[in-house]
Amino acid sequence: MDWTPAGLFTVEAGRLQCALCPLRCVLDDGEVGRCQVRRRRGDLMETATFATSVRHKDAVERKPFYHYRPGSTALTIAAPGCTFRCDYCVNHRLSQFGREGGLPWAATPVDPAGLVASAAAEGASVALSYTEPSLAVELTLALAEYGAAAGVDVLWKSNGFLTPETTALAAPALAAVNIDLKAGDEHAHHRVTGAPLRPVLTTIRAMVELGVWVEVSTPLIPGCSSEPGQLSRIARLIAEIDADIPWHLLRFTPAFQRTGTVPTGPEALRDAVAIGRDAGLRHVYVERALGATGRATRCPGCGAEAVRRGVWTTEAVRMTDGRCNACGHRIPGRW
């Protein structure tokens, strides 16, 4: 486990406070934050996230991104650690490092220049996913620096639990971010994640305003976000920010501390799509359960199919310069 210099902290009268996430941990010398991957060393901060536990290439649709470079690929990495404590996390062996007893550190150092060069050679972007990428903001900035010269974008799949300082620092480095919105009110969100909802909504709005392409994902968690009232609130919250934000509805898969829970059925996902559209969202997606119809991008202007997708593939794009071939309507995205 290698520790490297980190930013996003303040020191005043010997009191060091991390400023990366809204928990804003105050740390004694040598103490790690609640994320388990940032620590105080004297009057400085260090991070263990200049590293990755995975490295593989997959379709950008798998992140999921549907309005960012359809058909392209992403070289995906992930350092252990998360600012949430979701009890259903399928990646808990990485995300809950330091919280689950006995989990070893399973990451190796990252060479940003080499990683970007590999992505450039394959025409891919670099994506940070599976764990919380904001904890690797220093690595993100390094990747973006090399990526700018090589034409390689940096993407995040994030929980959105960032301070305004982190958002302002990271946004110029990011081409696109998919943010999880797991509940529609503070009580439900805290019950699922152990953290407040408001900072997530603030991050979504700020990323949009700062020019990052934003998509939102909601897993249909039983007893929480699967409830129609919760889904309606979530959809309205997204629509209030921007009705053109793509909303991905994710099938709940039993894992971690919820292995006995029933997976989400197709009918619940179909009902959730209707809820999103009733709230005014123009692009609502389901990856598998509703077939090709659930994955297709349709033109808000004329209803024509603008992008046809397989599960993790793009089969046809019927747009030119971001405009529908049938009617010329502009469809928001980074095409």
C-alpha cells in the first residue's frame, strides 16, 4: 500500500481537515479518514489511490454511458475505497476496504502516462469505476493531463458525494460522469448509503453547469428506490436540473449484506420508465430487461430511433453531428 501526496485539505492551528467529501474528516497525525484511503502525515495529506485493483477494456455503454461516444471503449481502473457504505454493493470487496475485516489491499501503482498511452493506442477513453473515483482525484488530474495531449478522455462512475471544492477541481479534467442517485429523500438516502443526499444533488447540478456531460443511474433497491414514490421523487429531482439528463434504471442484484433479497423484475423496471417519462425526462433507459426498446435513444422531436443498442454494443447511429437524421432535432450528448 503506497501513500502519495494528496490535495484538498486545510490546516489551521494544527487542525487538519480533509476537504474531498462532505464528511470533512478532522484527522490526527497518522489517522486515516472514514474512506480508509486518505490519511494525515504531519501537516500534509496522503492518498493510497494512485493505484488500481482492476484494469480491463470494455464498452462505454457498460459504465453506463449512452450519450457519450456510442460504440467506443473505455480502459477501466479502480482503486479500493468509497465514501458510502451501501449494504448491497456488488463491488464491496474493493469499495469497503478497511471496513470489512480481513480484506487485503489488492491494488498496484498506476503509471498515468503508460495507461493513457495504452488507451490512445486502442482509441479508448480511461474510466474510473467500480469504487469511488473522487477518492482518486489526484490520479484523475494526472490522467487528464496526459490525456489532453493524446486525445484520451477521462470518465467517472461516481456516487457524487463531493464537496464543491472537489467538484471544481475535478470537472475540468472530466469529459463525462455517471452519478448514482439512490434515493429521493434524505432519510432514505442516509439509510442506504450512510450519507446525506443534498451534496449528491449539488454535484449533479454543478457538473452540468461546469460543462461535464452527466448521466444518472438509479438501482431499484427493494424497500427504497424501488418504491414508486421514491422513483417519482428521484425523477423530478433530475428533471429539475435538466430534463435531457439520461436516466439509467438498474436492476437490483442481491449481493453483500442483501443476498436473500429478490432481484428486480421486468415489470417494476417498465413501471419505473413510465414514472421517469411522466416526470418529463426525455431519455430513460433499461439495459437488459426490456430488450432493445429499453436501450434505444429516440429523438424527442419526432420519435425516430436515433441510436440502436445491443446489451453492451451500439448497432446503429442515425444522427449526424448530434442531430436526428429524420428531422434534424439536436439530441444532447457528446456524440
